[in-house]
Amino acid sequence: MITKVFLVGLVAAGLALPAHAQKKYDAGASDKEIKIGNTNPYSGPASAYGTIGKSITAYFKMLNDQGGINGRKITFITYDDSYSPPKTVEMARKLVEQDEVLFVFQTLGTPSNTAIHKYMNMKKVPQMYVATGATKWNDPKNHPWTMGWQPNYQSEARAYVAHILKTKPNAKIGVLYQNDDYGKDYLKGFHDGLGAKKSMIVKEVSYEVSDPTVDSQIVQLQASGADVFFNITTPKFAAQAIRKAYDIGWKPVHYLNNVSNSVGSVLTPAGLEKSVGVISSAYIKDATDTRWTNDAAIGQWREFMKKYYPDGNQADVFNVYGYSVAATIAQVLRQCGDNLTRENVMRQAASMKGWRPETLLPGITITTSADDFAPVESVQLERFNGKQWELFGAVLGR
Amino acid sequence: MTKRNFLVLLAVLVIACALPFLVSNYRTFQLTLVLVYAIALLGLNILTGYSGQISLGHGAFYALGAYVTAILMDKAGVPYWATVPAAGAVCLVAGFLFGLPALRLEGLYLALATFALGVSMPQLLKYHHLEKWTGGVQGIVIAKPEAPAFFPWVGLPLNSDRWLYFFTLAVALLMFALAWNLLRGRVGRALVAIRDQHIAAEAMGVNGALYKSAAFGVSAMYTGVAGALGAIAVQFVAPDSFNIFLSIVLLVGIVVGGLASISGALYGALFIQFVPNIADEISKAAPWAIFGVFMIGFVYLMPTGVAGAIRLLLAKRRSP
């Protein structure tokens, strides 16, 4: 029933003209300010992600200096949860019940967001643009108050499938995946993408995070006669897989998931010369890529980094990510106009039509609807040339 | 118990009962967590404070208790209150069994053995043959218990947060009363004797191995009960919730609160619940550095913990 009302509301929103809307507020919004809450791991095992929270904070500071959104300043309240789910629950409750934010935004981590998923939806407080790639956040029917942002694992896997079907329709595919929900999420997207052609997969092997190496799995894949390799592994194992495949002389077309496409922490330890030809995907402009040296958006971003986040590392793609996702939520709030209710925030976020922050790769846009809560759904493939990633081909996905 | 102590206890109880009606639901939830940590710290204090064995792995028993509750509630539909004694029982047995071989190790070696337990726990919970029950890395989301119907009937405005607080308070009181009875009698004296001079203790007829294992078991049971209550309050368990840091924070809690002191558990719990939040508000860049400053400050100013400092203060006032 609630879903129905929600859907009707979304349709109505498409027809209504926001200019005539009256001022309407939920907790956390007023004529002067909009309060947004966030949790980030500033400490603990995942503190490398903490820079995302800092770059978002800096973005809102810039926005406020420029006059805010529709005359309202953004108050961004961000707490450290050390990547610990119980702490996230505590902090999310603090944000909702004590700080009374309009919504939470970019809470980071799959387990952390799982911990507050039910709570946010029960409280009907938007859990906007969660910072995780799991596919389960795109579930408007059962969780109408939660939305992801980045391309999820399944859409990324489908992009590789599209490329395989186009360039190598008779491929024999071998898959290596990490045996947990992250690995299975990718695998599901891969299977769904292949559909009736699932028989192209000649071998699927898995490994446990606790395994010391994936050497024997690579040997098995080579023995299966596969000539395409889809590598669903986290950084350490990705480096091992690339190295082992090269060392035993197995030369398949190698697709590596986006999770592990870091040159510094994966390809360098694997050996740059051994990584030549590996294919991965991207959706955001990497500031270290020489292709963007004269890009206007990256130029603006550098200005922003210099002025508002001087301690931030400009080589860290997470800072481009934080900037881009903050720009997206700013756009949603602009669209909300004077109707700053929680329902309208969800409604506007679910009616983006081709808008894009310019720091995304050219051609990648954000489109959402009442039954599509996945904002960025396309990626562009890239191939490693021994020095850096080179983008190629068209943007894949919706 | 002196009349004075009794009055203090009564006052604390009255405040504890009134608090949830004076603060927001969110604060009530935080206070519930304080009680949960207090029970866990009490457990660890029995082991470390009283019998002198250092454990760096009590987070594992906390996790075990939490998972027993979550699995029973989620898979078997057991009501939440019934899972708490079950979690305690499982941890008692697990603690006793772990204690038997581990207690042949002394001092730092025991600390290392328990450290191994604490480090491996999150990975064991992710083990894929157990996934059917544990939910793997995804963890288990459990339903929040509702306040029973008779409360509004009595005229108390009780939402589920307040109810959970009182439920936890009742369990905490029971656990504290048990510990008080246990530690101030024969068993407590035997444990302290083993800690201070185990050869002399054995000469007096104290069975060292048995007492040590029993202390380990009881200590694990307390921590398990705390884990169970924590899981019910947070409504979610996942391997990442119980990393080695939890074990270390528990150890910090008993040292700051006061070793070998029952009331110290409460002070320690307040410390580990609220100081990280204060540190985070002071600096986003280095919350743990601020936490460290607090910790050094406490240890330097109150070398016997908060409980010890209060005891000292009272003694000074009494003596002319």
C-alpha cells in the first residue's frame, strides 16, 4: 500500500510544476538550512575511505560559500563509525533522533548500511546514495527509502558480458570469484547478462578470503581451455592471479573487476609488464590520467581541492568520487526547491533524467525512476597499456 | 553491606530507573549499551582483575553470545529473553573448554593465546560451511523486541527502547549481584590468592587449575550474556562488528574503570561508550589520538582506575 502511494506520488511529481509548490519542511530543513547526516570510517581498518567524508565536507563548505542551495546553507554532520556496524547503528540513531537530519547521505560500507537498512526504512528517513557497490540497495519496492549511487557489481559484470559477446562470441569463459556476497553479486550479474548463453562458461572456481593464494585455481582455469578470464577478486588475489596466469603462460582475454583496478596496489605488485592488456572498467575521471590534464571539470576539481581540502591527496580517486556524489545530492536538493520533505527528496532522487556531474566519464549520465534506484549504471571499459589505463569503446550499460 | 553502601546503591538504582524517562530514545539506547558493556567488563574483570589472567580475546566470547542470540531468534524463532541464558550457557561451556588447555599458559603466553582467539573470530564467523546459520559476511538482522502489553496498562509510557533498557538493567543487576556474591566469598578470595601468589594458594589447598578454568568459564559467560544483550539492542550482528579491537577496548575499559573492582565495570563502560564519541567530536582527523590522550590522562591521574580513585578520595575524607 505504501509503495502504491509512493508510486502515485512519483507520477504526480512528474506532472506538477515545482515553481508553484509551497514551502514544505520535514525535520532537518528550514528557510535557513538543510541538515544532512553521514557516517564514515575516519579510523579503523577501512580508514582509507575516510577521505570521502572529508571531501564531501569540503564540497558543502564550497557550496555554502557560494550561497548554499536555493538560499539555504548545508549543515553536514559526519561521525566516525570505524567501519563497525554497531557503531553505525548508534551514529545513525544519533543523526536521526538527536541531530534530526533531513536524511543521511553516503553512509559507507556494505555491513554498516545493512545494519541500518531496516531502521532507516522503518523511520522513513532517506538513506541516500550509500557508498557501497552491492546490488541490494536498488530495491524500491521493499526499501523505498534507500538508494545507492555508484554502478553496482551486477551492472558492471553485464558490461563485460556485452563486450565479450560483441568481440568474442565463441569465447570459452573461465571465472574466478571470491566466495562471499561480493563475489556472488558479480557472478549473478555475469550469469544474468549471458542469459541463454551461460554455457559459454567452461569453468567456475572460487577461493576463500582466508586462502593464502589462488595459484591452483589459475592452473585449473588454464587446464579448462578457457580463452576469456573474468577475474572477480579483491586486490591481493587479483595481483596473484595476474602474475600466476602470466608465469604459466596462460594468455586469455583478461577482465578484472573495478574493485581491483588500482595501478598502485594491484598492477604494480603483480608486475606492470605482466598486466599489459588486462581489461577493467571505470565511471569516474581519474585525476592521474594524462587524458584529463586539460579537462575543465578536473581543473575545477583541482581548484576546489586546493582551496577547500588542501590536505587531500590529488592522486586519490576517492576525492573525485566524494566531489561527484556530493554534486549529485546538491542537484537533487536544487530540484526539491522549497519542498524539503523526506518524501520529496526520494521523489526527486528517483526522477533524475540524464543529469551528470562533469567529473563522471563523458557519456555517463544519471537516470532514475520509481522502479530504478540505481543512479550510475554505466561504465566504460579500459585496457592497461603497461603504464596506465586507456579508456576504449563506447559507454556500456544504461 | 553497610547502611551507607545500601543507600548509595538505592540512589543509583532510582537514578537508573528514572533516566530513560528524562532523556531521548537515542540516549536511552546509548545507556543500554553502557549496561551491556558493564556486564562484559565485569566478566573480564573476574578473569583479569581478580584472578590475574590477561585475556586479549574476550571480544570472541562477546561475538559468540551475540551470534547465539541472533541465530536462535532469526532461525529458530526463540523469543529474545530466552536467548540470553542460552548465550550465557554456550559461552560458559566454551570458556571453560578454552580455559582448560589455555590455562597451562601463564601471563603473556595466555594473553597471546586469547589474542589468537580474538583475531580469528571474525574469520571463523565468515566460514562458508557455517554460512547457513551465520549469514556469512552479510550477518543477521534481527527484529527489535516490543515492550510487553502490560506496561501501558500500569500507566508507564514505555516504547521499545525504554523497555529494552529496563530489560538490560534487570539482567545487569542480576549479574552484578551474582558477581558480588561470588567474589566477596571463598571463591573470590581463592582467585585473589592465585593471582597474588599461586604457590602459596595451592599450599593452602586451592585447586589452581580448576579455579582458573572456572574463572575463565564464568568470565566468558558474563561476556556472552553481554554480547546477547548487545545484539538485541543493535538488532544486527556481522563478523566485522567483533574484530580484535573490541577485545582491546574491553581491556581498556577494565583498566580505566579499576581492576578488581565491581563498580569499576560501570565506570569503564561509561568510558568506552562515550569517550570515543567525544574524541570524534574534537577531531575528525585523529579521533584515536585524542582517545589515546584521554587514556593516558586517566591512567596517569588515576593509576588504580576510576573506582580506585573514588575509594582513595573517600578514605582521605574519612581520615582526619
